[in-house]
Amino acid sequence: MSLLLRNAEVLFNDPVSVGLYHMGLRCPEIAARIQPGQFLMVRVLETLDPLLRRPFAVHRVYSNDPPTSFEILYRVVGRGTRILAEVLPRTSLSLLGPLGSGFRPPDQDGFMLMIAGGIGIAPLPFLAETLVESGLRGPYVLWFGGKSAGDLVCVEHFQNLGFAVELATEDGSAGRKGLVTQHLEKWMSRQAERPTMVYSCGPHPMQRQVAELVRQLGVKSQLSMEALMACGVGTCLSCSLRCRPPDRGQDLYYANVCQEGPVLLGEDIVWE
Amino acid sequence: MHNDESITLAVDLGPLRLKNPVMVASGTFGYGQEYATLVPPERLGAVVVKGISLEPRAGNPPPRIWETCGGMLNSIGLQNVGLRNFLQEKLPWLRPLPVPVVVNLFGNTVEEYGELAAKLNGQDGVNALEINISCPNVKAGGMVFGSDPRMVFRVVSAVRSRTSLPVITKLTPNVTDITITARAAEDAGTDILSLINTVSGMAVDVRNRRPRLANVIGGLSGPAIKPIALRMVWQVVQVAKVPVIGLGGIMTTEDALEFLIVGASAIQVGTANFVNPLVTLEIIAGLETYLRAQGFADIKEVIGTLELSERAAGTF
């Protein structure tokens, strides 16, 4: 697949909640090629500090035919995202992508469970739209957890797509009180059928618990993982994640999250 | 004014002839394929591949990277596919390239360096070897060898005696006087020197008081280290009889020119590839523009032409 380096026009860059922003970007070539779960490396500033590009998942692709624009959702967590939050519409931003291996459709139609923790919601609307549009009937359920109610953005969008949405917040300001993973196991035990596929994105400890739960249930899962990275294309070997080696042997093996991921099979990740 | 045809960027690095002085640094360009749709490798002066060891290496545990002001710390630990996979899976793609392919090599022992050199010697598609005795992120070999002039001599000798390919020795900046290790490599028969590898450094997360890198210490690269690299290249070209490749924080044409002016015969671009994958092509075009604007016809008219006042000349 060919790698594109393109300047995209910022269409909008607005807060959607405290510390959470969504940015619209116009770049027809990338919009037409990117797949759910893939990401872009964005140069937030043309100067050399901050030096490295920042990885962002594509949140939604606008469904023009062919698509020309898309959206990223990001949380301001450090210097790069602080600078990004100041970017004005009509600015040009350098994008490298589409990158990585994204979500794959399930082998068969059935119960699709998506799990998001905090900004881990970012890649899931694009996936949800793609699955629904492809004619898979579900049923679809989203479990979405955050620190407080303000983190739980774009819930309505999932509901409009036909998802049943279950919420949890650590402070109890919306949905159940506590972590998603604290409630998920009990909730699962009450469901009549097992998920055909679990799609999950969120902080590492959440992903680990999700992987453990699906292992116990014998359910397949695809986890979108996060890692610090420099290049995004598999040359710097920074974004390593301990995984089972491709030959399924016992050797110590680190996968490149940027290439083999960011979406990895839950069963392939070695949790340490 | 010169037109494009009359501008020449070709440089000679001892036995190695490059059509332009812009190479990529090992570990920042994979095995050439990764960026190929953006940067056709045949447009580069040479391609230097990720360091190869006899056996595959898994590398260091994550986190392996941390961005600092104008730079990045890394501690990859020489993760690589190993010699056999390189020869079977990577080299066939590199072989038809019309530009030199330089294989960066790494061993845990002096003998391993020699064995790698022997096994790469005569491999169709391998045009030169770059000895990595400067990686700060491994426990055996690497910088441990590169900072001790006696070990530098032994490693370079081991490689030299087992190959007829041009040998480049990549030096570490983590020494008091880099001219001593440069001379040791030269005495052992290196054809070319390349410098600098990354500068040892570290960073701490103050919230949990843990190091940012799992390996604690890593190697700093990027524009932050360019003045250090430039100074060391300048020092080495004063004493070296063999050609020098300059690298360390080169981000722009101007950076590349600084290295050439102080006396590097070629340059390598590393971390900048991550920031701007097109940077090598931009530097090649930028060098042509510079030559034309300055009224030069040949890049060799620029190499080693640092202008010093008489007083300054006496102080080095």
C-alpha cells in the first residue's frame, strides 16, 4: 500500500468537551484510502521543537462519494496536542499516512461489542459506521468509560447507528460508577449470546483486562493499542509491544505497533 | 550561472563513489523499502540499512523512545532480523538498486564482527560495510568497544581482514577525544569514518520518578546534537587521512552544507527522515541550488573549505 505525505487543510478545530477536541481535515487522497483503525502521523508545527510527528487515529470519514474529508478526535495531554489545539481553520498540516493495520470485519454477522476507555473512543465511530454500512446487522453494543461525564462524547452518534450504549464513569457523574472493566464481566454473564467480535481501544490496563475477559469467554478480540513512536512506518522500531512471535514460538518478540498494529488480536499480545 | 547539467554532486569516499553526498543513517530508513514510494532509494547517494547481527535480536523492552527539546532519546537495542533473514528477505529487494548499499553490522564479540564481515563479503548487492561500534544501547559490543581505542583497533582489524568491501567505521561521540578512536580505526585499515552516533542521555518522569526509557539510558539524536557532531567532524578531519561521513542532527540543506564545509565528504540524514520523509531529496535539490547560487560547479569545491582567520587557525 502506498504511503502518502500530504498537506491537509484544517476545516475546523473545536473543543467538544473539557480538553477534548475534534479537527476536520480535508485531504481527498487520504480520505479515500484510509481504513478504520488506521492512523496518521501529523506534524503539529513546522519548526523542530516539538520534533516528532504525533500519531492520531481517524475518528470519522465524511461519507461523500468519494470521501474528501475526515475528522480526528484528540485529548490535550502534552506539548504536541497543546499546540495542535491552537491550530486555526484554513491552516495546512502535513500528514503521513494511511498507516498501520486497522480493524478487520468479523468472520460472520452477530453480536458486535465495542469497548472504549476515555480517548480510546477515537477510532471507533469510523469502525462502527463501516460495519453498519457493510450490512452487518449486529446487534451492536458500545461500552464506554471515562473519568467523568465530559469524557463520554459522541454517544448519540452510536445510538443513531443502532448501538445500545452502556456508560461508566470513575466519579459516577454518568452511567455506572467505576471502570468499564469492573462492570463488563457481570454484564457479559447476563447476555444470552457471546460476542462474535470484541473491538476495544483504551488505556493499557483496560486493554489488558479486556483481553483477559475475552480469553475466559473464548471470544475473539481486536485491540487498538497505543505506543510512543517516531516514524510510524516501521523504521525506527520504537513502538514495540511484546507479542507472540509470528511463528507462534516462545521467542521474545516485539511487534511494531505502527505496522503490525495498531489493531492487534487480543490473543497475540503478551501482557507484562 | 550554471545549468543543471554542469552541476556535479558526485563525491568519492575512498573506494566508494556516490552520485551525491546524501546518505541515510542506519536505523532510520529500515531496509530501504519502507519509504520507497516517497523516496526512491536510487536517488540517494547511498542506502545504509538497519544494523545487522549474526542472529536476530528482539531489542530492548519498551518504552524505547522519548522526545526531548529538539531531539529524541532512543534505546532500541539493535532489534534486527538477523543476517540470514536479511540475506533472504531484504537483500533481494536492495540488490538491483543502482546506488551503493551499505550494510551496518554489529557483533557481541570481536569474532562476531569478523564472522559477519566474512559472510557479507562477496554477497551480490552489498557494496560496503559500516561497522557499528557506537551503539549506546546494548550491554556487549557497541559503545563498549567504540570508546576503547584498543577495542576499536581489534574490531576494525577483524572486519578488515575478512572483507574486500569498503569498510566504514561509525564512531561514538561518547569519548573524551574522538580523534583517538578515529586514528585507531584508521590504523586498523578502515577506508572511511562516519560520525557521530547518538549522544548518551536520559530523561525522568517526575510524577513517578521513573526513567522515561526502560533501559534508563538512551542515545540522543536530532537537531539538538548537531553542534556537537559538527565539532567532532571538524576535529576528526584535521587528523584523518581517510574520508569522513558527517552525521548528527542534519535537518536541512544548510545543516548538510555545514558538515561538508568543515570537511565531511558526505553526510547521513537520520532522525530527520521521521519528521520529513522527503528531507533527503530536498537536501539533494538544495545542494544544487546552493552550488548554482554560489557560482560553484562541483560539490567538491565546497568540501573542506572552512574559512579561518589566522588567529583561529592557530587555536586548534
